Amino acid sequence: MTIRRILVVDDDPDVGIMLKQYLTREGYAVEIAHDTATALIKVGQQRVDLIFLDVMLGKESGFDVCQRLRADNDVPIIFLSALSADHHRLTGYQVGGDDYIAKPFNPGLLLARVRAVFRRTQRASSLSYRRDTSTYLFDRWCFRGDREELVDQDGVETMLSKRETALLKAFLANPQIPLTREEISSVLTGEDEPQAKLDAQQSRAIDVLVGRLRQKVERNAKAPKLIKTVRGTGYQLCTAVQRDG
């Protein structure tokens, strides 16, 4: 299970703020870039699952940016533009866009288009997550996805159970993003979408599992620095994560 990250690339601050507020309420992690340079840096440094790309971006058009991204990245791109003529839409698709939405837009329709794009890529993303063999570096740890091994900076392995491994992989795939207990439960059950609200016993089981993982990765499990409790939400991995592969 991975919280989907959306990057909004638009030089209009109001559009960026509005989209961030709306999509965040719908459960997405949203970042904003007001120019091409910032957008390219963000795409190069972190996982991005979908990009909203304004067509009119000052000196460089969104069409040009899309072509640059498509050279080595297949992240879904939805164009946003006040230009609604058919030839503009056609250009958007020709340069590699997945959808094209004219401004002003209906938020509900925009959300439906987002979900449609994710449905087209959901199975591939799900399989990719479950077969993830990447190596993750965080704090003093190295998690080897191909072997599902956790070793410290001295190469000493710490044994993890299957549930602890699944939980750690969810945190590593979503650094700096709070995960609800329902989202964590979906990881453990193999579901692609979070289940309904957990009962007290299920919530307690998640808390116990997090506690066990803390005992293994934290320097002081009673004062955790890596996996922190987010009041009213769940838990968050609060450290930088470097992914290799």
C-alpha cells in the first residue's frame, strides 16, 4: 500500500493551493511547484505518482515540460489549461499527456479523472509494490528488498517477522507521510484500498505491531525518533529514505 503522491505544477498560487486542499481531503499527498525547475527537481528526488501540469508556464510551455519528462519517466500527466480548443488537446496527447482538463474545472469531475488515471495503472502499481526488490537506506539501517533483510551500518542483521517486514515496507514507501491504522491494516491483509474503520481490538493489534518494530529499529523505543505517533491519525516514518533500484 502506497499513499499516492501528486505534484501540481502551476504558476498560479491560488490554483495550487485549491488543488492541494481538495486532493489532500481525498487522501492524496500533494506538493506544489510553481515553475519548471522546481518541478523537475521534485520528480528527480522523490516518487511522484501523478502530475497536474499547467500548459502555460511562463517561458516554457507545459507541452515542452511533458516531452522532457517523457524522455525517462512514465509518470501519468494530466494537463490543466485555459486553452480548450481541440488542437490544444490533441497536442497534449501527442506529447505524452494522459488527460487534458480545461480551466475552470469542476472539482468533482477532476477527482473522477484522477481516479480513472489511477485505475488504469493500479494493477501494475500494486504488483510492483508487492514484488519490490529495492534497497532502502534510512537512518543507520539498510533494508534489502530482494532478501527482505534489515541490516545495520555494521552489516548486522535484525530479524523481522512477516508482519513487521510488511509494515516496514509500507513506511519506507511513504516516508514523511502519516499512515492511518486502516491503511496499515490494508498492507497486512494484502488489500489495495484501506478497509473500513477498525474496531478497538484491531487498532490495538496495529499499535502492538508498531511497538514491536520500534523495538528493533529505534535507538530508544520509549522515545521514538523514526516512527512517530501522529495524534488523531496513526503513525509516520520521520526520516529521509534513499531508494536504490
